[in-house]
Amino acid sequence: MTPENEHPIRHIVVVGGGSAGWMTAGLIAARHANGPEPRVSVTLVESPQVATIGVGEGTWPTIRSTLQQIGISEAAFLRECAAAFKQGTRFVDWIDRGEGDSYYHPFTAPAGYPGTDLASLWRGEGGTISFVDAVSAKGMVCDRDLAPKQPQTPEYAGVLNYGYHLDAGRFAALLTRHCTGRLGVRHVQDHVTEIHSTEEGDIASLQTATNGAIPGDLFIDCSGARSMLLGEHFGIPLIDQRNILFNDTALAVQVPYSRPDAPVASQTISTARTAGWIWDIGLTSRRGVGYVYSSRHGSEDEGHRILMDYLRASGAPDDAALRPRKISFAPGYRERFWHRNCVAVGMASGFIEPLEASALVMVELSARLISDELPADRRIMDIASRRFNEKFRYRWSRIIEFLKLHYALSRRTDSDYWHDHRELASNPDRLRELLELWRYRSPNETDFPQVDEIFSAASYQYVLCGMGLDLERATVQQDAGRRAEARRLFDENVRKANQYLSGLPANRSLLDRIAQHGIPAAG
């Protein structure tokens, strides 16, 4: 028997579709609602009157385990979402706009990490090649548009680590079909007209236009920037971050390839401009390109011209047919993410900017933690919410610091935008402290103590070395044995890189083969 003061969590209601809503519903349903004795039911309410933004096309390698947990095959995902492999990000013109102004942040740790500090030994022992080429094969692989796996590599396995570029609209459609057809998620296409509360202040049900009241025990707000439940209903404010990261507007466009067999880039290309930066994401069927910028530092007309100039220079077809879509956003995150029996995921919880593709991974991390810590009863939900809020306040702070790092280290002098980004007042205190520390030693694990850091010290090493921060003073701390080990790792990396370059197929070639023949199942 259930004691009278207990309120078991049986009915979960997700408000909003898109990638955030359907990934969340899928992860929870796969674990708790699918099987002979389901613990909960999952209902997703999606208004047919509200279109999703659908431009977030970059993912992290974590998406592979997410898709596996939900139960979607890799071959089906690649085919149905026009997806391509992503192995990192290439940053162009972020340093000083000089010759060779380019570096990589790849999806792999430097050789020997974390035991051997190659970042501080690179200049002295690694020769004249770039840091990424000295410690990883990723840059060389991406420069040649190569895939991270071979035709015989099983599903979700890789010779090298990878995520994906995907068509967000087609991804949401695939998730919808899979969650409703395979995982038992109830899909209600209706407009929410009212939110009913309990006497204690929880959400009791959602009133819809044609389906009546939809009751629930836990409500997940995936309603996008509107934040219908957490923001509008509960009034949880947005903590504005425009004083740190200035970008608040984007012009996005879908660009066809110049020819059907055009190479598919193995990385996101991020190209800095006077008031922001341009993303360039290669899918199998097209490119997704956009200019994200600060409206305080540049106008829409100027942004349109900058984007069109980039498209012409990058070989896009006749730009007369291209109509960029304007997207405005308020960079920031909610003061709390889980309040009473409501938790926000995706843009309902916050959004900064698309640099480093952190938006979708935050959806994954949020949905996984909700699923992992799903409270059995309302009495312990407040404990779960406190732990969730602590975790994600930490994660948002680390994301903001890491994104700001790219701007703070730039030596560009061509606009107020870059000058303002270097002003000490616009840099978080912790980042300023770390940058001072890193002039005497390279980033290491003690700087990032949590076991599941959103960005590891390895990521910081790639950006610091790529942007040209002088770490030579740290070499005095390295003894002869470590220097010898560093030389061995540098030489070993060159040998491995040559093997990858000779053995990996082109991205386009492998994706075409998968579309025709699929991928071997994991053994």
C-alpha cells in the first residue's frame, strides 16, 4: 500500500517538440516507460502553431551514446537526417587575421593526456608544426575531409572520435516517429491555453484547445526561448549574460553544394568577422551557414553583406536565391532550471550562442540527469531539483568561461567588438584568474575538478595553444625524462597520423556507401 502522504511520479508531460523535447522524451521513455512493466508514462504536447528554430546542427560525440540509448541505428540516423561526421571545429581569423590564422579544437585529447603535459613542451620539443598536428591526427584528417571510421567499422564505433552535423528539422521528425512508434510516447498536437496549479503551487495539468486537460506529476519545459512553464508560469528570471558574451542575433541560411560530389567537411568551420563570426556546417545534402553577431556592434544590413561575401568566397551557388533568416536571442540562463515539479530543458533553460555547439549537448546532459535521478515520489523531488540546479549552474558558468576564452585571447584590432571583448570588466573573475595562472603552467585537471566537466583542461589547451598564448615559462618545470617522453609522443603521433591518412576514406565517399549499404552491427 502507498502511504497517504506519498505521491508517486507516474505521468511525465513534456511541453514542446524539436530536438530538445523529443530527445528528452526518448531518453526517459527508453529507460522508464518501455518494457513489460513501465514505471511511467510519457506524453509530449506540441503546438502545431509553433515552429522550432531548427538551426542547431552541430553535436558532440556524446550524441552517439544518446542515440544508442534511445534505440536508433546509426545508418538510419545518417540517412534520414542528411547527417555527416564531425570531428571538431576549425577556427579561422580569430587570432589577428594574419597569414595562417587558423587552429583546431578537435574531439580528442592530446597524446599522453593527462599524464604528460605536451602543451608546455610543444614549442621546445614538438618542432615547428601546429599544436594540434603535434599531439593529434585530427587536424590533418580534417584538412583532407576524411571520415573518422572505415566501411567495416561497426555502428557508433570509430577509428577516431566523432559527433555529427545534422539537419535539425529532419532529426526532430526521426525522433518523433521513433518515440511514438517504438517507445510508446503519447504525442498530443495541440495548443496549451492554460496551466492549472495545485493548492501547494505545483503544476497539476495543462489545458489544451481540443484535447482538454492533460494531467502530470512532472512537467518538462521544452518550449524554447518562450519558457512557457518555468519562465512565464513560475516567473523564474533569465540571468542576462550580454555583459560577457555580446552576440544576440543570427542570420542563417541553407546553402546547396556547388556539385553533388562536393567534399563534405569533417569539422565545423568558425570564421571570425568584425562583429561576430560565421558558422559553416557540412551535411550530405547541403551546408548550413550563418552569421551570429552583436546588434550593439553591427547592423542587420552589415551582417547580411558579411554573410553574402562569405558565401560567394566559399563557392556557394547564385546568392540571389538565398534568403537568410533572422533569429534574435537573449544570451543567458535561468536562475533555476528545476522549480517545484517543473524542469526546463533546451532553450527554455537558457541559450548563449552556437560557438562550440554546446546547446544540444546541454539537452543531452539535462535529459540524462532527469532520467538518472527521476524521483520516485514527490517528497524527494525537491532534493532532486536542488542537486540538478547546482549541477547546471556550474555547467553554465563553465560554458560561458570557455566561450569567452576564444574572444579574450584574440588580438584583432579591426572593430570595437573585439576590443570590448578584451576589456577586463567583460571577463568572468575566474577566467581572469586562470589566464594569469596559465602564463606559468598549462591547464590541467586540478583547474576543473568535477569528473564530468563540460570542457576539460584538454579543450583549454587546444584553444590556448591555437590562439598563441605563451606557455614557454611552464617548460622550466619539466625535467629531462618528461622532455624525452614528450619527444616520443610527438614522434608516435606523426606515425599514427600517417596511418590514418592512408587508411581512412573521404567523408563523402563513406557517407554515400552507408546510404547504400548501411553499417555493420556491433559485435
